[in-house]
Amino acid sequence: MKRISRLFSRLALFSALAAGTLAYSGCGYVNYLIPLNPTSSKGRTLDHAAWDGLLKKYVDDQGMVNYKGVRQDSAALNSYLKTLSDNLPAKQASADEKLAFWLNAYNAFTVQRIIRSYPVKSIKELGGDKIFVNTVWDQDFIPLGGKRYTLNDIEHRIIRKQFDDNRIHYALVCAAMSCPRLRNEAYVGTRVQEQLADQGRDFINNSQKNDLSPANKPTLSAIYSFYPKDFAKNGSTSIQDAVNRYAKQKIDPNATLSYKEYDWSLNEQ
């Protein structure tokens, strides 16, 4: 009886510890399941020209960033971000205009977060290690429309919820070497579909990101393992199918997949 009593006591203690862990980390996670749709009734269409100019000036064709240069030009970046903060997408704006806004916002605020703490070797140095709780992506440093948001808010609660397009994972750049290249032009509503397709072709066919041979056992970017369900919907039936959408060298539809180790070192020139 004593052994049974001790067993139940240990089970109760384990349950309490597990509940405590969930209470600590679960709230942040559950938050990211709730969609957001920040808009403005007076919003205007932005041309994103200021961000476009910064990208052309400080990002090369491989998506590598001159963070020292951006830091010296931080007033221009901050001015653009203030424009975003004061001009949320209009409610009546097209889906493509809204998508371009949020892609630019995510990438531009990521760059700002880097230069605020520069020099750094990795963006992961800027926060804790509890995902959806205290990482750099959980810091509410982004002022938009009078409220504060996190990078995870923009990615998971806005972009992934509103725009059923797995190609957004080729456009959102987290300042790491294994990320897709930071495009050296701003996303614009009139061309965002074309730009996403170009990002997909560039990412999938980049041998540093994906090794598509042998066709029956390719080694892909870990991004596909991060979001497997995203790559099996909206026009794609599987990760393999999503890859073959833009791959020059096709992989087998039933290929056995493995994934590269993610390199979180800074994407710096």
C-alpha cells in the first residue's frame, strides 16, 4: 500500500510539474493560434519606395546584408517603419496589397531588430530559447496602429492566417544564413505574386539551401520540416509536390526526405 501511495504521489507531482510548464509556455503558444487582422478605415496604399531604396543600397544579389551600412542609415529605416506604423493596410485594400505590406513589415522590422543590437553573430542571441515565449520573435517591439506586435504575430497570426500561400516561407527572412535570400527590392501589391514565384524558384534551386539529388532521397531545407502542413495545401499535395512546383531538377513524388541543419549565423556581407 505504501508503494502504491508513493507511486500516486509521484504521479501527482509529475502532473503538477507538467501543468506548470504548460501554464508557463502554453499561453504564448495559444496566443499565436488566434488570428489578427490589423487594418485601418483610413489606410492608404503605400509604395514602399523608402524600403526599396534601402534594400537596393544595402542588400546584394545573394540576399546578404550590409548591416553596418543600414545602421549608419538607421534614420531612413526608422522613418519607413514609422510610415508603416501610422498606415496600416486599408480594410478595402486588395489581398495582394495587404500581403506586400506584411512581408515588408516583417523583413524591415527584423533588420531593425538586428541593427539595434549590432554587432551580433546570430539573431537567436537577442532572446531566450523558449519558443513562443521569450525568443526574439516573441518580443513586442513592433508598433503598428497604436498597438505593439511581435514578429511571430506578423508571421503566424496575420500572414499565415490570412494568406493561404506557402510561398510566404520563401519571402519571410529571419536574418539567418539558412533563410531564403532577402530580396533586394520591396514587395509591391501589383507584382507580389510574380515576386513570390521568383523567390520560390531561387530558394528551391539554390544548392546551398536544397540538395535535390538523388531524386528519391533529396536533402531539403529545414524550413520544409518546420511547416510540413503548409507545404501540403493551397495547390500542393505534399512537400515533394511543393518543391517540384519550381524545381528545375524534379524529385520523386514519394521521395524519402531528409533535412539540412539550420544555420542561424547572421546573413551579413
